[in-house]
Amino acid sequence: MRLRQRAQHVFGALALSGWSALGCCPVAAEAMTACAAEQEARGSIGACAAACIAEDPGAIALRAGPCLAAEADFWAQAASSAMADLQRVLDSETLALVEQGAAAFEGYRDAICAAESAAWPGMTGAGEAWAECRMQVTAQHALRLESWLEALE
């Protein structure tokens, strides 16, 4: 239930702002919200981005980046929200350790995704490789924080 509420918040805010990633191919907020709610029980990382991309297979080169970014943004918000909840329930010693890990996470994610993108030198897939990596790594981080939170509740 927690991820469904976060999906509605994140994708709803994008729709209200008229968000259109990279100025093209608007990602349907309702579709991404529904997908996130459906995938919540399965924890299927990337399914919503894949469904978004599949909406217009002829424009895959234009849709992949925005769709991957939209799902990555969802997972980043889920991680941020879980972290805020953890701050309220953890003792100070454990919280300090979790905050250290969270601080190091962004550097790790950016470095590992830059390495993955570098495997596509001069190719058009470099941006999509970075975006998919960001989505995958961020989702794993969010799910880990969520699982800690659920264990404490």
C-alpha cells in the first residue's frame, strides 16, 4: 500500500505540472500510477517503464529515456519517503549508520551508472543505459529501505 500511495503522489504531481520529459513524449501519469500500484505486490522493477515504452513502439528511441526517468523518479521518491519514515522510528545509533549509507548511495549509483553508460561509447544507447541503470539501482535501494521499515512496523 505504501508504494501505491507514493506512486499516486509522484505521478500525480507530474501530471498536474504538465510534465513532459525532455520536452517530448509525455508520460501518462495515470498509466504510470496504475502500473506502479499493480507492480507493488510483485516488486517488478522496470515493468512500468516497459509498459510506457510499449505505448508507442515506433517511437522507442524517443520514449525510452522519458519512461525510464519517470519510473526512476518514482523509486527515488519512494526511497526518500521511506528514509523519512525510518528517521522517525530508528534509534540514533542505527539511524546514523543508515544515513551514512544513504549519503554514499548517490555517489555509488552515479559511478556505477556512468560506467554502464561508458560501455556504449559514441552510441545512441548510452543515455538509455544510464537511465535504466539509475532506475534499477534506485529501485533496489528504495525496496531495501522499505523492507527495513516494514520489519520495524
